[in-house]
Amino acid sequence: MYEKFYRLKENPFNVTSDPVFFFSSSNHTDALSHLTYGIEQRKGILLITGEVGTGKTILCRTLLHRYRSYLDNNIKTALILNPSFSDQQLLQLILKDFGIQGNFGNKFDLINALNEFLLEETANGHNIVLIIDEAQNLGVEQLEQIRLLSNLETEKEKLLQIILIGQPELCEKLELSSLRQLNQRIAVRYHLLPLRRDEIKKYIKHRLKIASSKNSKNNVRFTDKAIDSIYEGCKGTPRMINILCDRALLAGFTLGTATIDKDIIHRCIKEVAIKSNQLIPGSTKKKSSWYKNIYVLLCIFCAIGGLSYTASDRYDQPFMSLKSSVRKLLSIRLNLSDQSSLSIQKKAVLPEPDQTGLAGEDEENMYELYASGYNFDMQKNYKEAVRWYRKAAEQGHAQAQVNLGALYYKGLGVGQDYTVAAKWYRKATEQGHAQAQNNLGVMYSEGQGVEQDYNEAAKWCIKAAEQGHAQAQTNLCIMYSEGQGVEQDYKEAARWCRKAAEQGHAQAQAILGIMYSQGQGVEQDFKEAARWHRKAAGQGINYAREALKRLEQNYPDDNDFLIDLQKPIY
């Protein structure tokens, strides 16, 4: 209706999941990294969760688009959008989407046909991926069927990679005792968060750019205050941003203006909230609580070796005095996130080029440079990786800058040089890159490549932590507990520790268990301590297992507590 007025070729804010409009936010790029790692390493079952409207479906469609086009023709995919069927009907739908034809009388015939298909495709060098969207709608029987499908494997590798995509309720369902075997087999997990405030402007510009005609530039302008109002109204949820911006463009068209200001946005917030009968957080009605559960417990690295989040020998200690400091108890130090190169991380993805600030050819060239570095990195040809990463980094590619910093930090393909590593991390921080912010903060804390400065360390860790970076949140917990660069404050330490723990960060879960045991920053609560130690122990933290044993020894008369403590650890 308004496209011609704004010189657009199509509606930029449709709520359909068109991969052409996919926006590579830091969170969505990271989710793609996890998916790509899980698929290419044949990890079996992968889990992506996120609140309503955070972009789960467009994420899986983008993954499909990439694999069906230029990334890898050896990967064959099937997508189930509506899994609300019986377990046998679900199997029939899966076979149909893979193009498997035949007359199958029962479930055995269906599974046998799928197994033969998988063996044949694997023998031909193909990797088969099944994506199930809206997986929170799967019943226990269907989820158990998914687990059985994951049993289809050779002696060396999984024949079928399964991606479950759903709302946080799926995590709650997987906690059921009857589904513990399936829950245990999920190798890669990731929770999608809404867009950050600084990403919303880029998101809107990106969609407008895609919807613009090649021969003429659109004339739409959202003021900075309008962007702030959009964030306050939608809390970064992409679907709500689309609905609100679509209504704002319609309002601008009616008023005859191409400039969308905060007044237009405020009117549209009220209008959308009333007419859709669906409350937008921040509108004049009572606020919805949907976004309060953003930090759903997810263990994104339970099976990924080499990440800085994984358990290490520094946790292999007996349970010590409750009055010991958190850091001494675990003998921990601040950690750099994903400090190793991409081939060590085993979870990298070729992100889409940055959609803002570059002309088309320059943007494509920068992406190709990064892709070359990535390919050499995965081949462990670090010298060539350094060369190509540097080319992309010099053009402003933030992830290339971070990867180059990691290679200099580790001395892979180049002489170890903390000063150069810090330089590249700093360049990436100028683009708001959370991983770089955390790593630079740790280098300030350790005096590596920069003069030791705890205030600077805290400043950078806070920036990363506020973006939801779990390792930075854990580091900040340690800094607040010790008064390192910030005023000592156990409540703040516990607050940041909880944020990381609720994202599934094993180290943070162990520390939070200690804080509940000691009553540091939180009210002393041994049941809560046991709950968090159990989660950490489930990720292989040996210290947490010892803590649970000690709690069992110290409270032999509390039968209910003992029953909880003696439950199997998964």
C-alpha cells in the first residue's frame, strides 16, 4: 500500500520468515555457528530455543537456504514446520520430506526405509539433517521417537542430525524423567535472545535496504528517538519490531511524511496493543512477563571440547570451608571466551556480510576474505588463516579481528604477541563485539599486551556482560566478589553469576552453588546450593560432585533433602 510512496519494491516488515531478510545479529550469528558446528561434526541432536518472535523460524530457513545453495551441496535437509502428529504420522512426514517413496504398512517399515536411505546417502558422502520447528508441540511419545531416530548410526558417526527448534517450554518438557535419555543426548544447545538496543537501528536499515529498488534508494528515516521508543515498546523482539514498523510506515504514509519520529511510534504502540489484543511490553497496559524468562537454562557447550567454558582440572578439589572466598575455593582466574582459533573451537560459521555501512562489492569482498581465512583455519593452516583474516580485519570485519587476535594470543601461524592480540580485540570492541570486549577485559586484568588496569578490565567485562555474554558475566562475578576494578559487592557478584548460570555456564553454576552455601550475596540456602551444584556436576564439574557428597554427609537427618541429593546426575 505504501511501497511506492517510500520508493520500496516490497513490504520491508512482513512477519513471514523470508531468509532474504535474515539479519545477522551477534546472537543469531552465534546460533548459526552452533548449528553449523553440530551439523558438520555430526553431533546428532541439536537444540535451539527462544521466546515467541525472536527469529527461530527465519534462522532455520536461512540455514536451509545456505545449505541448499552455495555452502555445501553434500548436506541434504528436511524441514517439519508442524510436528503435531502421532509418532507414526511424524515418521511418514519425515520420509515424505526426504523424498522417500514406498508403501509402508507399519512403523517398522518406516524406520527400516529411513535407515536404508541414511546408509545409502552417507555412503555417497552426504550428511542428512532433519529440522523440526515448533518442537515444543511434540508430545512425550514423539520426542521418544526422535531419540530412537538418533540411534541410527554407524560405529563412527551419526547417520541423522536432528535440530529441534522451539520455545522455552521445550526445555521444561525435556526435564521430565521420562525424557532424560533424550535430554542427555542433546550435544549442542543455544537460546536466542532479542536484539540489543544498538542492533535495532541496523536491523531496520537492513530490512529497508533489502526491500528497496536497485535503481532508487528508499527515503525512509527513523529518528534516533523513534528507535529508542521502538526498543522500549518491543524489547528487541524482531516480530514485534516488524509489526510496529509496518504500522509506523502506514502512519507516515497517511501523514505524508517519510520521517518516522517518536510521536508516530508512541501512537502506533498504543494502536497495535489495542487492535491486536496482544500487549506489547512497554505499552500503557500492564506489562507482559514473556521477556522476563529470557535467560532460560541452556547448556550450550555440554559436548563442545576446547571452549573456555568447559570443566577443567582446577575444579578437582574437596569441599572447603564455607567462609573461603569464591576464587580461592575454586582456584579460578578470569577466562577469555573462545580464545582459541576457530579450528580449536569447532563451532564457527561463515556469517553473512555486515549489512550496514558498506557498498555491495566491498561488502562481498570482505566476506570472501573472511571465508578464506575461515577455511584455512578449519584446515589448521594457521599461517594462511592469519594472512586472510588480516585482510578482512583491516577492512573492518569484526569476527575476523577477533579470530586474528586469538591466533596472535595463542601464537598459531604467527609469533605469540599479546600486544597485537590486544590491538585487534580493541578494534573489534569499537563495533560492540561482546567476545572481544570480554577478552580485552581479561587482558587488562592479567596485564597481557596492555598495562594491568583492573578498572579498565571491569569496564570491558561490564560491556560484554550487559550484552548477555556468559563468560563475561562469570568474570564480572569474580571481580565483584574480590573488589577487583569495582567496589566489592557480593550481591552484584551473585546477580551476574546467576545470569551466566541461567544460560548454562558450568563455572558460574558451580560458583553460584558456593555462594548459596556461604550465604555470600544471597541468603544461605543449601537446597539452592545443591540445585546449582547438580547442574554444574551434570556438565562434568568434579568439584560440584564433591560438594553434593559433602552436603549429603552434613545433613543426614533431612530426608527430603537427602532424596534430592541422591537423585542421579544427568
